Amino acid sequence: MSDATVDEGPGDGTRAVRAGLPEPVKHEPTLPGPVFAAHFHLPGEVTGPYSYGRDDNPTWTLLENAIGELEAPGLADIETLVFASGMAAISAVLFSQLRAGDAVVLPSDGYQALALVRAQLEAYGVEVRTAPTGGDAQLEVLEGARLLWIESPSNPGLDVCDIRRLAVAAQAQGTLVAVDNTLATPLGQRPLALGADFAVASGTKQLTGHGDVLLGYVAGRDAEAMAAVRRWRKIVGAIPGPMEAWLAHRSIATLQLRVDRQNATALAVAEALRQRPDVSALRYPGLPGDPAHKTASRQMRRYGCVVSFTLPTRARAERFLAALRLVEDATSFGGVRSTAERRGRWGGDAVPEGFVRMSVGAEDPEDLVADVLRALDESAE
Ligand SMILES: Cc1ncc(COP(=O)(O)O)c(C=O)c1O
């Protein structure tokens, strides 16, 4: 995906290492350290950006600039806001844009906490319609909706929808479009260039990539809508700490290195799994032949680090996970250390008992593939 009308400037690696850096100041660090401040000096009138630490912080500003530069290179007037977590960012968009009596379309196969959000929206009088991600099924329930929520690729099923097609249909009838870009990262997919009004993500995953920070963000093109998101952040107070924001910014410098390494290895893992008769329902959008590949290759620039597949039984999946040596049995995804889990253990996803979601890290590809194949052999009955 590349929008030929937009000058994107330098390549992804160059943009990642420089993203959001302030103009150089002699004797100052390249990336200023975290600003720990609950309040700022504010004599007289309330002017300027920094007054109270729940409203704004210079460390957030640099991070917001960085994320905005990566989410929407070359697009003017994009505003980015950071949050305490991906869920804080998701909730900020949904709860600031929707009113009682509005209808919203959510994916039926998205991140499992969306079901909790759904219940809360319904309690506030919002009509919630759902449809699966694959096949652009959300089109069928779009009529009259105030907002369409897309998660592509979806977690954990890795289905993909045609974001541009859905955005065109939605906007023709005045429906706002938000895309959860967590799995792809801004280097993998640019929802705003594909026509979305909001790109939203959990920065907890591959964006920060070390499994040590919770973070979320919203990037949006509409000043009024973003003002409402900002107001939501102020009244709910789901703000990132300065240390987390700074760590995230530091981590973004290596985003292109991590993403390229992890995603290439994810493809290698998927190719190895494809040869196994004991593995079924293998999904990776970057795998030629995957049901999502055609659409993914039109709109994604990189395919993510998550691979999903199903082993014959729950017991087999548990033995497989226990036999892995280089892959931690843990939730979440996107970190430099590989993780995998039997997703059914949470009870929130419509997946078989033997369904495994694996997040591929930055280990040497041959070591990781060998570990996965050995664990498959050892866990076979
Ligand atoms: C696709 C997706 N969106 C949002 C979230 C929520 O992010 P966080 O855990 O940072 O609140 C997750 C978490 O797993 C996710 O997978």
C-alpha cells in the first residue's frame, strides 16, 4: 500500500529512528528524558500547552509527534493522543463519539475486551451491531450507523477486511470509521491513508515491543472529533505515565528493525507449520494462499508477527506449549521474546480448544523454527 499522491519522505527505518525528535539543542540530549510533573509553573493567565499533568505533558507531545509521523506520513492536520493502554484509547473513541440512540458496528471476532465494551455501550443506550471481519461482512449492517469499528487483522483469528472499501461505503452515508491498527503497527498499515477517520492501537504490543509498557493511542484527522477524544482523556484521566511514554518513544527507534525481523520470522514459522499434518487452520496474512492474503497485500506493507493455528486437542496444545523452550507461554503479542498461548483458556474467543496464537519474536529464525518443530514432535502422542 502506498498513496502515490503523498510525499512520504525518507524510508521507514530512517523515519522510525528520528520520529518525534525535537530540534537539536546544544548540550541537550537527542531525546529529552521523561518530564515528571503533576503541575507546571503557571503564573497569571492559563496560556500555553502545559498547565496540569492530566491534560498534557512534554514527554507525551514528543511521543505523539512520533506516532503521528509514522501513522500518517505526509498527511496534514493529523492529531495524535496517547493513553494509558490500548483499551483506554479504544474506549476514548467509542465513548466520546457515541450517544444514546446511535448505532455502532463492531467486529464479532475482534479483541475479546470488545465484548465488555459492547455491554457498556448497550447499557448507555447505544445500539451495537456486530459482523465478522472476513469478507467485509460489516457492510451488511452499516446502514445508518454513527461509527464503524474495524480490527484488521483481527485478533486472534487474523482475518482481514478491505479497509478502503468499508471506509468509502461508511463515509458515503456519514459514518465515522475507526481502525484498530495494533496488530499491523503503523509500519504495517496506515488506516488514515486508507480513508479511516481514526487509527487506534494498543502500543503495548509491537509498537513498543519489549513487553514492559502499557500504552495506547488515537490518531485522527477530524479536529472536532479529536477534541472530543481529548476531552474524554481529560475527564477519565486514563493517561500514560511520563516514564512509560518516554520508554515507548525510545522503543520506537527500533520499530522497523524489530518489525522486519519478527515479521520475516513469522512467515518462516508459518511456512514450517504449513508442512505439518498435525496443524490445521493455519493463519498468517503474509502467507500466499492464506484466505486474507489477497486483501492484506493490497493494504498492508508488512503482515505482522502473529501466527495462529489449531492443534487436534486441548491436551495436545498444552503439551506443545509446555515443550517449547524459546517461546514463553504468555498472553499479549508483539514482543522481542516469542510468546504463545492456548487462546481458549480465556473463554472469550470463539476458537477451538486446540487453538494456539503465537507471537514471533526477534530470536534467530532457524532456532525458533527448530524449537517449534521439536515441540510439535515431542507433544505428539
Ligand atoms: C487488537 C487489540 N486491540 C486492543 C488491545 C488492548 O490493548 P491494551 O492491553 O494495551 O489495553 C489488545 C490487547 O491485546 C489487542 O490485541
